[in-house]
Amino acid sequence: MSDKSAQPARVSLEDVARRSGVSTATVSRVLNGSSSVKQSRREAVERACEELGYVINRAARTLASRRSMTIGAVVPTLATETFSRPLATFQQKIHQSGYTLLLANSDFDPDTELKEVNKLVEYGIDALMLVGNSHHPRLWERITQQNIPCIQTFSVDDRHPSVGYDNEQAAGELTRHLLALGHQNFALIVGTPPSNDRVSDRITGTRQALAAAGLQLAAANLIDSAFTMNDAREAMFRLLDGENPPTAVICGNDLLAFGALRAAGERYLRVPNDISITGFNDYEYAEHLEHPLTTMRVELDRIGEHAANYLLATLNDQPAPRQTIIKPELIVRGSTGSAPRRVR
């Protein structure tokens, strides 16, 4: 026979309250993610839970409160700072309110994104964060059916709650900077899978700025299949060997710009004397490259913060702005300069 007396007693809510020196009601509010509890009391409860080994019965809690205390997020990739930085801030904010992040990667594929959202819904998420405004046709139908608060990030969208920036406007500002330096031969190195409305909008913004200056982007100078630094390096070689080698190369992000800079160096081109190269996002290393990178600075942390604030407010029936627009800032560094008099 087993010795039942040797079994450890299950820790109760009352045990946690006694250890932390607060009421059971306060313990309950902390565990339910209430923001009304003082930070000192919240920390005392969390410390008591850890010391006593108290584990919340999530299944019972979900049945009682109709909340799982989980928030889902589906992003295209975690391979770049573009998404990892806002996600870190997003997770920190929702964790402070007692929520756990459930994360999925769509690999820029709308079908995969829909499948991952369906899985997250099956797990009972209370809210959802998405990237961009181009999705599978049935995605918003699914979200609406479940009545789940959802916010889109990185794009401006009048149809649904979103926090983002005007990609066309940002690309236009960057292009006009290069035009003012006298450049006329342009190229783009980007990656544009079907669901990446952000880069598609930037291509449009670049074309519009060039058209306003009486110029156009040569078809061969648009490379839209670069997703890694090495892809960008190879793309740069193709551009330099083409019929219309550019003096200005606009890249979809700073990682691609790094690859383009590497290729330019391997061809013994001087940056920015012979060629100017720009990035996007202003990753941490952008200003520390051999040729500090001209780029558009996007406050990635703020995207995660605003997205979390919107979902938490909505879950608590509090007012929150449906649209938050963040304006990127042009950061001019040493990778851009006046157009060369002759193209090498």
C-alpha cells in the first residue's frame, strides 16, 4: 500500500495569501492579471507562488472566467530584428498583466498564417496580434466569428485596428533623399512574398517618387527575391553586371543592405563615392558598419507596446485608439553621397 501521508499537501490560495501577507482576494486579482494591484503586492504574491510551488489550474480557471489568459501572435519570421524586437516588448507588456504569449511563424505564407491562427483559436486565446494587412480571405471571417480582439501591426489599415506606418510615404522620403544627391540610376533589392504588403507599398512609393522626378525604375533593376544577406550580395553582383548598373540601391531592410555593401566592397567600389546604399528599420548594428548605413528608423519597440496596450485595454473593456500611426525617421549616414559623374 502507498503511504498517502508522504504525499505533499496541495498548496492553496490561502497558503499563498498567508505567505505573501495579503488577502486571498488580492492573490486572486494578481493571478487574474488585474492591473489594480500595487506593484509591491504583486511581487509579493508572485514570490510566494514561486516559493510554495503554487501552480494555477489553467483548465479550471478558463472554465470559471471564460479566459485562458493567453494572447496569440503570428509573425512572418523571427530571423530579423524587424519582428523579434517588437515581440519582446509585446510579451513584456502582456506578461505584466498576467497573460502568456503563444507565438507562431507563418513564413510569409497566407495559408500557413490561417492554419496557425486556427490552432491558436483552438487553444482558446483571448486576443491576437497579426502582421500586415494582406491575409487569407477567410482569416478575418474566422476572427470575427470567434469575437477575438485583434490588432494588425506594421501597416496602416482603416478597416481594422492597426499600429503601423505609411510604407509608401517612407519609401518616397528615402528616394527623394537620393534624388537630391543627384542619383538617376536606381535599383531595389527586396523580398516580396505575396503577403508582404509592406514591401509592396514601398516599391510603389519608390516608383512614385521617381516618376515625379521624370525617372523610372528599370525592370531588371528590381530584384524582389532577396531574403537573406547572401541573397542581397548575389543580387548586387547581378545589378552591377547588368545593362544599367545603379548608382543608388535601396534595400528592403538593413540586413539586405549589409549584403549589398559586402558585394560593393568585393567589386572594389567606394561607398558612397561610386555607389550609395540604403536600408530600412535602423537595426542596432546599422550605425556601426564599415560604412554607417543611411536608413529609415522605425521605432520597433513602440509597435509592440501600442499593440499590447490596445489588446489589454480591449480585453478590459477600456477605450483604445483603433489606429496608431508611427512616423519613420530618415537617418542619413555615410553609405549615401552625391551621385558619381560617371558610372563605372
